[in-house]
Amino acid sequence: MIIVMKPHAAETSIKAITNYIQENGLTAHLSRGTEVTIIGVVGDKNRLSTENLISFKDVDRIVPVTESYKLANKKFHPEPSTVRVGNVSIGPGTLTVMAGPCAVEGEEQLLEVARAVKAAGAVILRGGAYKPRTSPYSFQGLEEEGLRYMQTAGKETGLATVCEVVSHESLETAVKYVDMIQIGARNMQNFILLKEAGRAGIPVLLKRGLSATIEEWLNAAEYIIAEGNPNVVLCERGIRTFETSTRNTLDISAVPVLKEKTHLPVIVDPSHAAGAYKYVTPLAKAAVACGADGLMIEVHNDPAHALSDGPQSLTFEKFDSLMKQIMPYAKLEGRQFPEKRDLEEPSPEEE
Amino acid sequence: MIIVMKPHAAETSIKAITNYIQENGLTAHLSRGTEVTIIGVVGDKNRLSTENLISFKDVDRIVPVTESYKLANKKFHPEPSTVRVGNVSIGPGTLTVMAGPCAVEGEEQLLEVARAVKAAGAVILRGGAYKPRTSPYSFQGLEEEGLRYMQTAGKETGLATVCEVVSHESLETAVKYVDMIQIGARNMQNFILLKEAGRAGIPVLLKRGLSATIEEWLNAAEYIIAEGNPNVVLCERGIRTFETSTRNTLDISAVPVLKEKTHLPVIVDPSHAAGAYKYVTPLAKAAVACGADGLMIEVHNDPAHALSDGPQSLTFEKFDSLMKQIMPYAKLEGRQFPEKRDLEEPSPEEE
Amino acid sequence: MIIVMKPHAAETSIKAITNYIQENGLTAHLSRGTEVTIIGVVGDKNRLSTENLISFKDVDRIVPVTESYKLANKKFHPEPSTVRVGNVSIGPGTLTVMAGPCAVEGEEQLLEVARAVKAAGAVILRGGAYKPRTSPYSFQGLEEEGLRYMQTAGKETGLATVCEVVSHESLETAVKYVDMIQIGARNMQNFILLKEAGRAGIPVLLKRGLSATIEEWLNAAEYIIAEGNPNVVLCERGIRTFETSTRNTLDISAVPVLKEKTHLPVIVDPSHAAGAYKYVTPLAKAAVACGADGLMIEVHNDPAHALSDGPQSLTFEKFDSLMKQIMPYAKLEGRQFPEKRDLEEPSPEEE
Amino acid sequence: MIIVMKPHAAETSIKAITNYIQENGLTAHLSRGTEVTIIGVVGDKNRLSTENLISFKDVDRIVPVTESYKLANKKFHPEPSTVRVGNVSIGPGTLTVMAGPCAVEGEEQLLEVARAVKAAGAVILRGGAYKPRTSPYSFQGLEEEGLRYMQTAGKETGLATVCEVVSHESLETAVKYVDMIQIGARNMQNFILLKEAGRAGIPVLLKRGLSATIEEWLNAAEYIIAEGNPNVVLCERGIRTFETSTRNTLDISAVPVLKEKTHLPVIVDPSHAAGAYKYVTPLAKAAVACGADGLMIEVHNDPAHALSDGPQSLTFEKFDSLMKQIMPYAKLEGRQFPEKRDLEEPSPEEE
């Protein structure tokens, strides 16, 4: 941590800070410029609530020099991680596609979608049983019934399954039925839920909050890992900006930035980012091209009658076309397409 | 709801939509322009998932014409509401100041702060027992112990009390100790928690999410009210923008906008918005001047050693000065200052 | 400037940087932490393009410690400045109200508005002769003819005048007719125009760009002052955020932030920020309460038929009411209301 | 245009509006809902300043239904345009790479960079002679001398050339030396400059403003085209958001959105968006994958000593690697790589 003093700070102000630092068992290094003095703090910063130093006299700014997340940090874990979900891998060397309806609406509907996305090459079935909706009067999900359909559809098709959880109860229920739980954008800083996910014993898909910085997102992942669960996959799904021609602004740069800062796998959800089906395929291609480890795509048997997010859902035909279009991009990136791997070339780790 | 068709939309496309609307028991009104046809939908829109109409052929845009929140909506409840917290009123005619430390750190500390803010004219004691923190390694609060101190401090000083809840458990515990619960910015769209707050039986302070639109915020309030709890107070605390000279950007316009859209009381938290104590007083004055029903201010006995949010906390002296400075503004706005009301001119409703 | 090295940076990397710094005639101060080494750079930083140091091996981050603007900086000019526009002062001790139509539409219209805003207490007449409009098909202003009307209206009413300029030509023409020129939000980083404004010889009202940080804004002011024109007034007029219930988000915190960083006067334009007349008065009161030196308000004789920005313009009656409402706030802030000063209590500096 | 009335609007209010519409030679279509009445306006909207209707009694909202830009609009020009710059095409079927230094620093430096980018496959040389810089104390460019070097480098290498202009003078000078002029982000709404670019007689590269919506950007293009210059290329270069891990947030979705709304070619500048060289290659790949017609990349002979934007500039080696990596992506998108086309397979239009 660096403390930048105001120009021509009083000697007594500098002394007060170095004393405070030393009292807390840390070391202060002074660097005196012509106008500005800088104080470097060396030692275990957990010993003092360092942000408070801003309250000391003549302090201009506090500049942190190390990230607050450790377990998610690539600096201390340079090799990229692979997360296993059921019999599926997410990480380097594969491109993992999760697909399915925004909301589980019924058993037949889900099975129909599951078979279609499986046929097109998806390896994980997504489907919402607990739906966070802006208005209390919108459809809120089938809850445990929906989870049961997810389990059935997973078994029938061989797809692994992922489902969003929104509370202690839904999490406790979900772990009984699905292979991976999702923490959605609106709960990215629901720290209680993050801690519970850290104790859930199954992999976690952590979506980025609508206005979360990458730093905050990695700290949210740290909450989960710190509870003993290293199986976290990050999902970029668009951030909130002034632009309204898409529902959110897909922050595609987050992919290479995350690849530099963390060892955790990163996937992209172009459906929620765009909010319109017609932009999903080009954005999916962009995501693969810039290094994403996977995709999450909304697919519906009848988008015009979907109970949630119809406008951004792909029909079976459009999803099949998307999968065909991204395949060569996956190859260029040296990524096995899960479909092919599962069906034809089982990887050693799956045996 | 209005459906705007693309220029020169096919007659069959228009027919498909009007049929769909009529099948759902609604009425379609056509308005044919030289280039563009517009379809107005009349009737109970809950009958169809209207956003899906965007998936129909030749549809350009869907424009909603009524808000999705009803109970929070001023159109259906024109008189401003007053919310009672303990023996304190929040609403028209009063200016209610909530003050206290970001985090409850100990019994003595809390009592000291409580006495100081009471002496300066605050009527509600704020204090965090459950702290949502970006990093899992930051101080997370004293939990139930902190709530107990809040209760003690409230009894000793006669202040009403408010405390943030972050989960089912914390909510269940908090209602036993404090007079009002707070849903924080990070949980503004934690819909499960909102519903539980709606069943909690005590007033709720609902902070705005960092990137929540006013429309989403009012829908969040609707979740609480729809469960039977009309005692919701909204708190503007800054939104996330590109500007970094303050921690968040206080959206002061939210005050007059909310006054137009909802009957719920509105308060402002300049401490979290600014993130720096030196901007708190001018922002507090601005909030009073533009119609806020109250303020929430962070005050600490020793900001330099605070366990959370020291940089934005006021000392007792600075808080006292703030209160003296806002008093004439409150009068200009025709608002009784709680201090005076409590000590000298008890209002009829308190008897 | 501080250079933060990556954890465990190689000794050769550190050496390369300190050499580079010394070759450029500057001094390097090392502070070695347990993980991270920090290099402070002391001396005249204009000697090297310091941002490039980020390209050196093992460099993690560059942290500037001094602002790039000097002439606008309060650190080097602690007393607040007063800017004279015609016979009007903008600065400490007064509250200066500029008012008038968004666009000058005709001589009669302008005179009518000028008389009305004068009667209500405004001291500067605003009016657009060159209108930057999003669409090329919108009304673009009366140009020199409009400036002539501004001059006439100023003479007839005794009001000082301000008019936006958008180019070399419009600036050259405007200085012949009006008392102050305005650089609008869209031209805040039109550096050529800023330099020309710095040589114009009359005061400049510099509006904040829609997405300009306060730092960038002050650097824009620096461009004007560096050319020899210290008479710059800053005008906050709303920034672009995700919120759509107002046209822009008035960054009210910019007022106290600027008061800390610069000696230049600061005014607020609630009309452009809100984009709706009904929010103008509460925002004007907020601006006065938090320390603004003045206001800019759009007023129109017939808002429903205005050629530009009708929705946010006040009628004469509403403007008169606004002025009556802000007067007591101005007094609380120790500010003379220009109307009173001009008419009844001429200040010494005006004699 | 649609006028949405407030719930239960008075009949007299509705009548006032329909009268006003009819007086202006337009037609009003009423659609009466249970709560809300909607008025559709049919006819040539240029006949009235429609936004003012918001000032009428009982009006809730105005919803525009057609875009204000016509010449840039794909609805009226469905075929994608190709823009010729010197002997280079930008448009469907090719992937055009512009590369070069942020600032022209000297004749030798520019030639060295020009030869290197040509060798790697770039077909247009970029280089700044007029640099818009945040601080007045930063290097501002070599001006006409720099343009002369651009011309020389273009002739020597056979590359076409593009250079930013920032004013009337720089534009007049630039057209004598280079093949294409650029309007930068900060001048995207410098409408005077846009009009002059429309009369310049050479192609224009129009960068997106930092906080410009896509709608505003297309209106800026309309300014140029409306003056008679249809040769406009749009360049996405990142927008301003809250995220600080990249300098700006590359809005990759803008590419498919623009492809739907306009016939103009679209290129992407990942260098300015990222602000860090390490993210440039993955973002370039993403841009190609989602349909961009070209790229603009900053390349420097010695980034550590560049006078501007060193941190985001690629070395020759890194640029060569980028070009090799994007080539297969260009092929997947059915795009000829200009290098190959020019050297080996001249297209008919070039003869």
C-alpha cells in the first residue's frame, strides 16, 4: 500500500502516519519528492484497516498495490484450472456449451429443448427453476418441480445440468437435483449466498453483476473458494451502460483481462448481454475468438410463447446453425468441441 | 402496450399479431402511418407474456405504456405516505435524520456514538451488524451481538434503530432487536429477501442498487408491499458511473423523480455516495433542498480507526455542524426537525 | 509518479527502470516490500513520457501523484476566483443566474424572454445562435442574426449576454456581440476551439462533456487558461449514465469536488441535466444549497412551440417562482442575489 | 410518433393535442385503452417540433417510431456499401487493416513503421499529425510536417493513408496529403467539422464518441453524408463505463447492431479500447469473428519511447503475429485479406 501525501505536507503529519504504521507492526518507507512525499507500507496489511489512513492529516490518496483476492489470483496459481461438471470439463482445451430455456416451463418442454440442444452439440443443460424477475407479477419459476424436470432431462439425454439458486432454500434443494449451481448477476454480491455456495460441494457458475468491476467479481469468487470450493466458473453476461440498442453491453474485454488475472475458467452468455436473438451468434463467435472457455445460450422450443426472455432465445434451428458456425472458431483456438470429444474421442480424464 | 411494426410490414405479419392479441382476450387497435403501422394493445396485459411479441415477424419494437408497479405507484395512491419507525415519522412535514457508525464495533463505542448523534438531533440510530464487504477478508460484523448492542443503545437513548439484513437468518434475528430493517444496495434485487422483508412486520429501508434504474427500484419496493408490508422507505445512495472522484455518483434527481412516481418517503445517504467525509455536508444540504424526507449519515467516534468506511464517516463535531447547517434548510422546506419535535413540540401523532 | 512492480520482479527489470529514470535526469526512490517493489520518481516529469514505463518488463502499474493541470489547480491558487461578465460577477458571495431560451428564434421573442428573466432577477441572458443538434435535420440556429438580437436584447434590458460557439468562425463573430462565450458539452474536448477561446479576450463558460471526468474537465479549462484567459466558469450540466428517467444525471457532487480542486467559479444547469421542466426547480435549489456560484436556466415564452428543448424550458411564471424559491437558499449560503445587488446595493467593485 | 397520455387524461387535453397536430397538417389516430389513451401521429413530422408535445397537459411520454437518420439507414439502402480509400476497399468481402503509430514522430520513424506494417499485411497507414490530448502540456503533433511524412510514407510503400483532423485548418491541409480523414471520438459531435468533412471530397473514418449512443453516431454520419459525401466508415473504439481494467469498454455488440441498422462499413480499433497492448490481439480476433470489415491497430517501432499511447502500441513482432492469427478468422468470415488481394489477385474494380 502507498500513501500519497498532499504537496508540502507538514512534517508532523508524516510523523503521525509513520508512527501509526509502526504501532501496527508494519514498516513505513518514505520517498520524498520535490512537492510530494510518498509513504510505502510494508508488512501484513490485515493488521490495520488501511483505508482509514485517508482520515489522517495531509493525506491525499491511498493506493493499494496488491489485489485483495488470493485464491482466485493467477499470480499465486499460474496454471489455468479445469472445472468438472458431471462428466464435462470446462477449461483449457475444450469449448463447453451450456444451452436451454431461460425458465423451465414443463417436463415435456424441457425434454424437447434438452434433446435439441444435445443434438446440436451442447453438453450442459441450463434451465431456470427459480427466476429473479424485476416485477413481482412476472412468472417466478416452477421451483422444486422445475429442478425435478432438470434431473429427468439430464438423465434422459446424458447432459450435465446447471440451475440458478437465489436463496438458502433453493440452494439446498438444487444440490440434490443438478450438477452445477449458478449465482446470478443480481446475487453476485449476496455474500451469504456466496458463502453457502462455497460449502455446497458442487461447482458454481458465477455470473458477473450488472455493475460489478472485474475486481469485485474476483472477490466474489474468492468468497466461494475461501469456503473450500475451488470449482468456480466465471460467466460474463453484459454490464450496464448508457447504450440501449442492446439490453446490456457485453464486455468482451473481460475475457482476456480475466485470463490474465485469474486461473478460473471463463464463459460468455451472449443471450442475456444482447437481449435479442439476432445478435447472439456473432457475439458467440467473438467470445470463442477471444479465448472464452465456453458459452451459455438460451434456446426455446417456441420463443414467441416463452414465459421468460423469449426475445433473446434461439429456436432449435438457429441454435444448430450457431453451433455449426462456432465449430471452426473453436478449432482455431485449439479447443475440442465437447460434442466430438464425448462421442468420439473420450479424453483420458473421463475414463 | 404499443407494438411498433417495421416500415412496410406485411399485412400477414400484422394479422398474425392482432390474432394473437385477440386469442389472449385482449383488443388490438391499429394506427396506420405512411411508413409505419402501430398496434395498441388494450386489456389486462397479465394475460400474455407481451415481450415475446418482439419475436413476431416484422415487429420493430414494443413500447410499454404503464408501469409494472402498482402498489408503489403514485398514480393509484396520490397522497404521500408516512412511515412510522418506533416513535419516529418519516414522510411529509418532517426531516428525519438517521445516523451512526457503518459497523457496530462494540457496546461502548455504539453507546458513545448513539449519545452523540442524539444530542445533535438524529432520531434513528443506524449501525451495521451484518456487513456486506467486497473482500471475504474484511470485517464482516458482530452479527447478533451487534444487534443486541443496537437494542441497548436504542433503549438508553430513546432513538429508534435500523440495521441492515443480508439473509433469511439475519432478518429473523434482526426483527427481534431493531425497529426497522434495511435492505442494502447489493441486495436490492435479492427478491427472496425482499419477499421476506414484506412479511417481516416492521418497516423496511430499501437502498437503491448501484446500477438499478428508478423503475427497477420501485419494482423492488413492490415486492415488499405486495407481501403486505406498506412501510417502505427508499434511500438514494449513489449510482455507479465512470466518474471516480467520488465513490459513487449521488443521483440527486432521483428525489424529485421519485416524488413524482411514488408515494413512498425518500431519504438520501450522502456518506456512501461520496465516500469521503468532506463532501457529506454539502450533499446533505442539497438533499434537503430538493425535497428529501430524511438523511442517513455515517458518524464514528474515531474515523481513523473505524473497522469499516472510516473515510466517509463524520466525527461528532462535524456531524453536529452538519445538523446545525441543515436546520434552516429543513425549515425552508416546511419540515419539522425531529429534534425540535421530540423535545419541544410533540406532534399529535406521538401522543 | 509511482511505479508499482509485479510481485517478485526481477532485479534486472528494476535496474532497467531506475537507469531509464536517471538517464532522463530524474531520481528513482526504491521501496521494497515483501512481495512488491515500488519506485517513486522525483523530478520534472515533463522530461519523460512516463506512461510508457508501463511497457517495461515486470511493471504492474503506474500511479500519477500530481494533477496535470496547474493554472486551474486550487493547490497553486488557493483563493476562489471571481469572473466578471459585463457588469456582473460570478464567484464567492454572489449567486448569478443566467436564463433565456435554448435557441434564439427571433428578435421579438428574445426581447420578450429577456425582459421576463430580468424582471425575475436573472442578470445574464443566455440564448443559442449556433445550435449543435444530434440530427442534421433539426433547427441549427439563426447564427449571426441571432447574435445581433442577443446584443440588442442585452442593451435594452441591461443584461449581460452569453452565447455558445461551435467553431472558429462562430467564435470570431460571437466576440463582437456578446459578453461571454460558451463552449458546450459536445465541444469540451475540441482542443482547437478551447485554445481559440483562450485567445478570445472575453470570459468563457465551459460546460462539462457528457462523459468527461472532473479531471478531464479541469484539463480542458487548463487549455483555455494556458492561452492567457483566466476568466473561465465551469458549468455542470449532467453526465451520461444508465438511468433514463432524466435526460442526463446531474452530478451534484461535482460542485463540492470542484470547490476542493479548483479556484474557478462553478455553476449548474439543471435544465439540460433533467430534460424536463418539472425537475428544474428542486435541482436548482439543490445546486444552490451545495455551493454553486450560479445557475443556468432555460426559459421560453411558449415552451410548447419552442424550436429546441421545449420540454425542459420554464414558462415565465415558473421561472419567476423558481427565483423566489431559491432566494432564501442563496441567503443561507451567504450569497447576494445579483438582482438585489444590481438594483439596490451596488457593490464597490461596480463603481 | 406516438403520444402516450397519462391515465384518465382529460378529454380537453386530448382534444388540444389532436387540434395541434391537425393544425400542422398531420393526422392524429386515437387508441383508447382502459386506462391510457394513445395518439399516433401520421404525416411529415418535420412540420412540427414534436418533442414539445410533452409540454401539453396530461401527456405522459412521446415515443418516436422512426429513426432521424435516412441516408445512413439500411432500411432505405439495404445493400452494404463499399468505401474506396486510394486503391483499397473497405466493405463486404474484405478485411481491411489500418496500422501505424498513434503520433507521427519523424520521417524515419514513420517510414520504418510503414514498411513493417505493410510487410505484415496492413493496407492503410494510420498516423496522427494533430493529436487531441487531455492535457495542454502533452505532445500535440507535428501538424503539416507530419502530414508530409504521411504522404511520403504512403508513396514509398504503396499504402493508402488516414490521418485525424481536428479543425477547419487541419482538414483543409490534410486533404492535400492523405487518402482518408478521420474524425476522432472527441469530435464525433463537432457538427461543424462533420459538415466540412462532408464537403471534403475524400472518405471519412468516423470514430464513435466515448459516450455516444449508436443512434447518435449514425446521426453524426448523416451530417457527413447529407453534405454529399457517402464515403463514411464507422470505427468502434470503446465506450466509457465504470470498468477500469481496460481504458474503455469495447462495445463489440456495436458491430452486429450497426450491420442491422446501416449499410456503412464498420471497423474496430482494439488499441484505443483496451489501452494495453496485451489485450489487442484477442480483441482483434473477436472483432473479425463478429463481422467487422476491418481493424485499426496502433504499431510503434519502440513503444517504450513513443510520444503518445505507448502502452497500447504493438511492436512490429507482435503486430506480425496478430496479422498471422487473424488471417484464418478472416477466411472463415469469407473475407479476402487485402494484402493477398492487392498483391496476387487484383479485383476487377481496381483495374
